[in-house]
Amino acid sequence: MAVNVAALRSQLETALAGRVPAPFSRRSIQPETAPFNIPEMDTLTGGLPQGGLTEICGPSSSGRATLLLSALASRTAQAEACALVDGRDTFDPYSAEAAGVKLERLLWVRCRNIDQCLQTTDLLLQGGGFGLIAIDLSVLAPKTVRYVPLNVWFRFRRAVENTSTILLLLDQESNAGSCASLVLRLGCEPFRWLGPEAQHAPLPANSCACLLDGSQIQVELVRSRLKSATAMHNFQSFARMNEPGRAANFRTKTKWSDFRETVFETK
């Protein structure tokens, strides 16, 4: 029996009238965003979506920690409480403090395996009150993270909907892409080194000694549900914002302070 689609649609709209306004209309709700505080990243993405899941993936030394610390510094500077679920106890509070993170506003949960990470995230989401919750699984084996069911990421995303909480996931390969509001893939260009002639601090007697000066990080926008003024300037429609291949580069620079030659004496 042929179905009159127009008549069926009219009946549903009438039945839902007063409860669900315009049930067949596409809703375009632009979430609030918070800055990375990295100009190239904010230009590319429009910022971190509040009430959504952001996934940052990439291999080792691709800049994941740089973006994590920048996001934590941005939120704690606004007097927001943040939480970090550390998948393998690799977080360095000294580097975080040097990057501007207010450690007194950060809850650091040190985990030993994927199960502890997921259980801890569940508890933090249920408790609420955090401006940003970061799940750092980037040091765990990719196959371990790959086996996390997709409905777990969907449930986490639903837990932050209609809130101002930013949920940030860091891993080596994208595992929650279809549930995420923003997915970024990172890569790293060759490192920059300072030779002995360019160094201002004394080094041990070694003519080949070099200091790391920094690196250039490449960021690819894999998925985005955001609309930003900059993006709309470059693209004429929202659909084109989701095109793969949009990318940006930014440089990191290592800061060496109070570097002194250390002399060890044996008695």
C-alpha cells in the first residue's frame, strides 16, 4: 500500500503540536566555545565546543600535550575547575605550571589502565561542576583504546550536552569521531635544534651538544560541527566547513630558564 508521505507528516505534526515544535525542521544550534589560546588553532576550529566532545589524535611527539596544556591553561585562567584523567601517569605538573596551568584548579587522576580511566570519567561526569574534563589515553596502546565500545563515547558526549563542560579526548588514532563535535589530527614537522654557537647558556664540554629549540605542528580539521566567523569568511556554507583537508600549522618554542651547568663531585 502506497504511503502518502505528506499526509503522514501532517498527522505527526498535529499529534506532536504543543510538545515538539517543528519536529521535522533541522535545528542549527551553535554551541558556545572556549579558546585554545593558540591563534592558529582558534582560527582553524573556532575554539573548543562547550557541551560537546573534542577528540585530538596523533602519533607520539605530534603536539598533543601542547594542546592539552594550552586548553587547561585557558580554562583554569578563567577560574574554572578542570579534571585530567591520566591514562598512564605521565602528566608533568612542572611543565603544566610553566605553560600557565593553575594547578590549584586542576584535579589530576592518575590511572593505570583503560578501565580505571573510563570509570573515573563516568564519576566525574556524574558529579558535574567541571569546566573541562580531559581524558588522556595517548600513551595507551592504540588497540586497547580501539576496543572501547562506541556507545561509551556516545554516553560521555550525552552527559555533557546542555552543559558548559568541555570533554576532551586525546588518543593516537581517532576512535570517537562519529560522536565528537570536533576532531583534530596532528602531525609534526622535523624538530628545530640550537647549535652551540646559538646557545646563551653554558653547556658541558661537548662540541656536538644541542638544545631543542621547538617544532612545527600540523593540525588537520577532520570533523567540525561548529560555525565561526573566520570559517564562514573562508567558506560560503556550513556544509563546506566539514570538508576534510583544512589544516593549520603553528610553532612551539622550548623555553630554557635558569639553565646552568651542573658539576658532580665524587669524594
